[in-house]
Amino acid sequence: MAQATYSGAHSIHLYDVENINLLGGGQVYLGDSPSIGFNRPNDQYSNINMRGSMGSGSYQSLLLGIQAQNIHSTGLDLVANYTWSHSLDDLSSTFGDSLQGGSGYVGSLGYTDLLHPKLDWGSSDYDIRQRLTVSPIWAMPWYKTGSVIGKELLGGWTISGIATVRTGTPFSVFDYDNELNYYTVPRLTPATPITNYKVGQPQAIDPIVSPNQFNSLTIPGPASYAPLNSTLGISDFGPFPAAMTHRNDFRGLGHGTWTWQWTRSSRLPQPWAWSSALRDSTSSTITTTT
């Protein structure tokens, strides 16, 4: 049996957060003179995180699956599913629980530019582009007939497993030069075109001089170290360059797991309890990263 399923969704008015009282906002939004020093739109308060419903998202997926039973009378059953999907949004988290949501002071909490949420439109933090799952179940055909002792001691074994491989999760690269608040951080504007957006296997930088340092992705440096706002000398509020990398442009390592299990069923009565050890399930799990 085979199946193909498409699923799609578009979401609007999603929960969001933006800091409406950043330091320097008085100069950017209200036109206050820089000569008085950086101030906030409302100096009576510190940071104000306003929670609203300006977020939006989109999701599309294609599922291809097959299911087969007792293939060529061997006792082998197989279920396999492949999913291609793409989840996009302009904000995946409104708290510090996301890698791109301010956790550990990485990136921005909320929008990069509260007046232009679509500047952050890109792959969701949890976007998994491809996933393949294969699950075989093999009921061993031997010793299904014959003596009771032979069937109960040597027959009834089943091997089952599940293998899953997927592509990596996305991430952004930020440029912390000329930051005032460290709250809304511009993404990297590269000095030269980026040729590789995917993390590869880590390579030792120098096994002798730097034995514990590795490089898995080489990206260009910033196109400029000057502040985005030359008048104020900061980069928190832009103007953001058209060549700035998109949110979650980069992609981490994929991941794969393989789990298998041996099981055995028996119908021996209680007097044959000595064989209970053979009836117990034995399992082993192997986890790999690709």
C-alpha cells in the first residue's frame, strides 16, 4: 500500500513580543537630540516587552509512505515514510526557550525591527526540511512446525526496528558590532558571497597548537564594521542592509537514529518456566549523527 498526502497551513495573528522602549528609541522614533545622550521613548520605565498578535507563519508538507506485509512470504513487514516540509514564520518563540529567541544572549528577543516584522520572515527555528523513517518487522519463519519443544525453544523470534534520519535545524549568524542594547541584533551582512550555508563535519584547526578547536563552517566576515546608523553610532535600529542574511539562512548537522529489538513469544505452560529467560525481550539501541 502506498500513500501521498499534502498538508498546508497559513497562520496570522500569532502571539509575538517586541521591546517598545529600547534605549536610543527616543532618538530613532521621537527625534530627540543625540546631544542629550541616549534615552527611551518613555524614560519613566526601562525595557517594556509588549506582547501582541502581529506574528504570522506558513507550513507546507508532502508525505510519501509505503506499507507492505509478509513480503514474498518471508514474514517481513515494512513501513516507510518520507516527509518533506517547510515551516516559515517571522518569530518562532516569544521567550528565551529558543536558540534564536534570546537564550544565552544569542540573537534577538522579539523582532529585529518592531516596525517591520517581515524583516525576520524565514525558516522556523524548528524547521526540519526532510525526514525518513523506516520500520521493518521480521517474524523469523523457522521452527514454526515440528515438535513442541523445538517450536517453543527455537521458534517465535521476531526482530523489529525503526530507523530515522533527518536534516538539521536552521540558525542565524549575528553581527554584534556597535550594539547598544544587545536586545535586537542585526544579522550578518557578508563581505563576500556565501557559498556554503550548511554545517559540515568538524575539522581540527590545528591538532598541535589548538587541539580542542574545530571548524565546521567557514563564513565571510562583515561587509563593514561601521555602525548601521552613522549619526547615532549604533546598529540596533538599522537601517538594515538589503544584503543582510535572512533569518535562519544556515543549517546545522542532520541526525539519525537506529533502534532494534529482539522479542520472542512462547505458549509454554508454567512447568516450562525455566525457559522464561528466552521469552524476555532483548533490545539494543544505536544512535548516529550524520
